[in-house]
Amino acid sequence: MALSVLKGQIPKLSRKYNALYFSQRLSGNVETPQPGSRYVKPLLGIKKYIAQKYSAFVEGYEQILQKNFPSAFRIYQIFSIGTKDLLTDMKEYLLISHELRHGKSVRDLTRKELETYFQTPKDMKKVAPMLIIAALPFTNYIILPLVIWFPRYVLSTHFWTIQQRVDFALQRHKKKLYNYRPVFRHLQSKVLTASDDNLRNRCAAILSQIGSGVHPRVDEILKIKSLFVDDPYGLWTLKDNHMHSLCRMHGLSTLPGKRYRLWSHAGFVREMDLAIIREGLSNMKLDELRWACFLRGLSPLGLPKSEMIMWLEQWTYIAKNIDNRSLSLLLHCPILLAYNFHSNWVLIH
């Protein structure tokens, strides 16, 4: 009954308008008043409602456990700090959405705010089943083994120890690394289809460098930027198997909608890149630099702070010199900048 009332409150748009608008967004023909707002958008409608209800539930979660499960104090201890940290991030997430909806520019958000807005929905989705199960009667003996044995799969970083955060990040990154070679092979297979002789030769030389164990310079990469706008490497021209490998390399779902998912991910990461440029890499803490490297395809394992900063400077320079049409270049930067990096190779060789 509650669901039917909620559905009645949501405006119904025609399927024809939705199809036309979505095709315009993909082709880049829809103008947007705020920089980057095509990728970083405020919550509206059902998403806003769910996020608010989720936040209210987490806020009262401590009282639920104390009242209904006094014998589950051990589980409560595990969840206590994590739920408070998650709630803090969720409140900030909703506040950022509110500010965006009322006219705040994406470019006025700080790096930390953008990172919170990027990561919190993923954490909410991951933790939701566990929080719901833990709030039900007689689930003590189900929750405890799951929390102890499978924290990587059922909990977010808010509930992990420092060592677990490092270990799980490395495991996830290692899984991504096995998709670097397939993406590289896709790049090689299409290089000869480039119509411009000069660009084709430049791109072939870059791929040859990567294949021989070295990385091209940033200025060499930017000279072939136009190849990532249309054929052969533009996001809207990529084959399904190429997009499949790209999604796995970036830790994204491979369900239908891969093209839009890649486009949105690249645009959001670029907004974070621009925020890093505005605030400066030197102001970032060591754990923040490590998270930034992991997100962009480089293992920070064993790297000094100076080397992480140097690598991120190359990445952000490319991000600054592309636009929404060439986001595919940013998606392939883990190959162009990190394919042969020693900290990546030690994880899979």
C-alpha cells in the first residue's frame, strides 16, 4: 500500500521523451548550466527518498540493537563505530546533494566532498543487506560468522581495521589488473583502423613502447587525444567486449548499460581530478594518496609519497587537458600510465 502511494507521487514521463533525452545525453547535445553536472547530479525523486529513509534507519540502528538484542553485544561492538562513521558520510552525502540541487556548482565542492559523494552510494548498497538482517530477531548466529569470516563482502571500509583496508584494497586491485592485458589487446587490434596516417603512426609507437615495457610521455599521449573522441577508441564506438574489459578493469558492473556506466564513472573521476588540481597534491595525506592511486589503476604498495605524487601529477595533467568528448582517454589511462609500473607487476607476476 505504501509503495502504491509512493508511485502515485512520482511524475510519469513518457517513454518517448525519456528515449529522446537519453540519446541526446549520450551524443553530448544536451547543454548543462553547471560544470560537470552531467556526471555529478543531486538526488531526486525515489533516490532522494530512499537515501533519506536509509539515513534515518542507520541513525536509529544503535537503539535497535540495544533494545532488541542485548545478548548480541559482540556484534554491536563490531558495528558501533562503523555505523557512526557510515552515518556521518551519509549525512554529508545528503547535504552535498541538497546543495547541488539548490544551485551549488560541482566545481565549488572540495576533493573530500566529491570523494564522499562518489563512494557513499557504493557503501550503502554493500552494507544494506547486513544491516537489515542484523535488525531482525534471532539472527545473532547468522550475523557473527558473516562479520568475522567475510567482512570484505558484507561490510564497507567503515567497519574494517586499518590492516583490512590495505589487504582488501590490494585484493580488489589485483582482480582489476588481470583485465589490463585484454584492454591493451583491444587497443592494439584497432590501431590500424585509424584513418589519419600521422595519428595512426603515433598511436602505434605508443602501444609499441608499452609492449616493450616502458610508458609514453604525457605530451605524447595527449597528441593522440582525438583518437579517443570518435573511431577507433571513442567511447561511443567501442565494441561490447572492449567495454566489458574496461568495466572489469575499473571495478564496474558488466550488466547492460556498460557504456553509460563507463561515461559516468570517467566524468566523476575527472571532477575529482580537477578538485585535486585546485587544492594541490601536496596537501593530501598518505592514505588519501593511496586511495587516489588505487581508484585510478596504480598499486601504491611500496611506493614513497613522492612517487605517488609524481604519478598522480601525470594523470591529473591529462584530465585537465581533455573534455567530455574524450573521456575514453581517461578510461584507458591505467594502460597508458600504469601498465608496466613495477608496483602493479609484482601483484600478478
